[in-house]
Amino acid sequence: MNVIKKHLSVILAILPLVFIFALICLRNKLLSLSAYFPDCRFRSQTGLLCPACGNTRCVISMLNGHFITALQYNMIPPVLCILAVAGYIELFLSSAGIRKKLIPRNYIFLAVLLTATALYLVLRNCIPWLTIA
């Protein structure tokens, strides 16, 4: 059983490096694909930002290393990336036999996160400096 855990730890340690290497190698191709995405129909019809408005520009900014600009386009993808990295670190630590929780597992955290997300999505249509239109 220890051999399996040891191999799992090695695989989990190498996997992010492979993912980052693939992102670096395919970065230009991924960025060129964004030209094929259509404009937001909701925004063109109503003039308001939908929950997904800014996601493409946010991801493009993150791929280019402009994380502050990415947050200004839409905060949801960077927050999801942070949660995914924290979850991955928990998984890696667990495979190494270390029980450490980086993401709280309670309803209060979930309620605060969902409420903050809903408020952000509504308020970014009312307060111009919350987002780059």
C-alpha cells in the first residue's frame, strides 16, 4: 500500500508541471481560439454584464500573466483557479499522508462565498470601477 501511495504522490507532484508545460506550449494556440468566440448576446441586447461577461478576457489576461487586469474583467475565474489549486494541494498532501484542509468545509464558508459572488455579479453592473467593460 505504501508503494501505491508513493507513486501517487510522485504522479500528483508531476501532473501540475505537465499541465503548466502544456499551457506554455499551447498558449498562442489557445489565445488565437478566442477570436472565434461570439460577442455576448445578453450584453448587446440589454447593455448589462451577464455573469460570464469578461471570462474570456480574464483567462486571456491570466495566460499573459496580467493577474490584476484579469481580476478587473471578471473575478470568478481567478477565484475558481485559487480554489482548484488549494484543492489540488490538499489532494497532494493527503496522498503523502498529511491531513490538511485549506478550503473550509462548512456551510458558512459556502454561504459567504455564494453571497459574495452574487453581490459581485449584481454590483458590477451598478459600480463602474468594479470591472472593465
